[in-house]
Amino acid sequence: LSNGESIQIATGAPIPTGADAVVMLENTKPSDNDNVVSIIKPVSPMDNVAPKGEDIKKGEVVLTHGMCMDAGKIGVLASQGIRLCTVYDKPIVAIVPTGEEIIEISKKIKASQIYDINSHTIKAVVTSNAGIPRIMPITEDSGEAIMNNLLKAIIQADIVVTSGGSSVGQKDLMIDVLEEWGEVFFHGINIKPGKPTTFAVVKGKPVLCLAGYPTSCLMNAHLILSPVLRKMARLPRRRNFCIQAKLDARVVGGKGRRRFIPARLEGNTVYPILKESGAITCMARADGYITIDENTDYLEKDSWVNITLF
């Protein structure tokens, strides 16, 4: 083009040599002369023009090792015609439920039995943190059964997560099997709920043992299992959003243990859900949890607290 000349192009098309700006069609008006167009809104040089290399220059690094692939980064790869890239495998998580009183949710329940809640809540936590869950058969309360199921799980998975059997009761045999077959790093932690939580390594595979009570199990899955899985999957730490809110009721601490209390948030008021560890409904109704330090005896009603959202 020479001075004073124009040509119609489609959006995104390369501009011809000699052109230095683009006028949007809606800012033009046709005239009686087919060879003349009226421009009703002026433009400056390079208006509506994307210079070559403005987005990505030749030789520029667009993505680096360790980045988490999301929609935007996948779009960058597609813009360069890159169809495949190498990523880390998702960790395979074997979920081992223990306890003779536990039955599968597909079966008809009998007296003294409870459905296997924990396998499904753990599975949900695993899935939401880039893991691949594999629920193993329910394990009976015997050392041999625990050992056999544990070894089968270790072969299939990158990490094993058990629920129940890690306390100090007569039928809590998990710790004996772990000490015999592997190395126990800790048995019990100074928190409430979830004191019996145990961690060991058996045949080179990490084994995390969560409490059998549904609330304890799920709370510790959020607190402990979630960051472990994200570390294994090379994902960034989850950003836990904390909100300050006014406490609706007085709550007591864990008597020397750090206590986590499920809570519901409405506006700027937080409602603690004070149920026992066996009540799964408190976690279903919770938006997050309140943390009470081990050295705090209680928090008074109407005091301002932080609620960490799930």
C-alpha cells in the first residue's frame, strides 16, 4: 500500500507491506464510489496491529521443567504445534480398610456391622489431589491377614493408606506388622482427632495409617495425606484460604494436643460442629476447620478465629 490507500483484510490476517494500522470495520462507512471507504474514527500508527514476536519470540523459553500443566499452559503448547510433552505419573494409592466389623457398601448390613466409609472418603481426597485410588479388600483383624493385604497393596501402589487398626486396642495389630516388616517413623501424633496416625516404610514404599473413626480419618486425610500426594505428584502446595470469623460457641482445646474442629461458615460467623470422631455428618456439613493450639485451653464465644476452608 501507498500513502492514502487501504485494503480490506480479515481479523488476524497479516497486514500488507506499507500498511501501519488497522481500522475496525464498524468504524468505517461505505461510499457511493466502490474504490473509496470513509473512516469515521481515526487511528494512530500500529493501532489494532500485533507486531511479529509480540507474544512469543524465536528462541524464547515458554515453559520450564516442573510447571503444573493447566489450560493456559496447554494453550501455549498448542500455539507452537507441540502435541506431546513429558509429565510425571500420578501416584497410585492403595487404600486398605481394616476391621471385621466393616462391610462393603454394596452388601446388606447386619447387627454390629458398619459400612466402609473411610475407603470412599480417602478415595475422594486421593482423586482431588492427582492420585489414582485403588481400594483393596477389607482386611480381617489378624496379623496374617493384615500382612498379606499390605504386601499385595505395596506391589500395586506407590503409597499405601490404611484406616483403622493403628491404635493400641486388642485388635489393633497394624503396628506389629509394620514393625516386623518395615521401619516405623512415628506411631501417634499430638493432635485431636487422629492421635493414632502412624507412618512407616515397608519394602521401600510409604505406608500411612489413619484412624478408623470416620471424622478422624477424613480430617487427617485433608491435613496429612493431601500434601503428601501433591508432593509425590509434583504439584504445588494447595493454597488453604483462611477467613476470620466470629465464633458462635465456646470450644475447648485438646488438653495438650493440637485440636482441629470442623466448622460451618455463614457470613462472618463460624459455627463449630461439635460431634464425636465417629460422626461423619460433621465433615459433610463443614466448610473448613478451626485450629486450637496445644497450649490453649479454650476459645470463648464471640472471639475472632481463623477458619481454614477445605
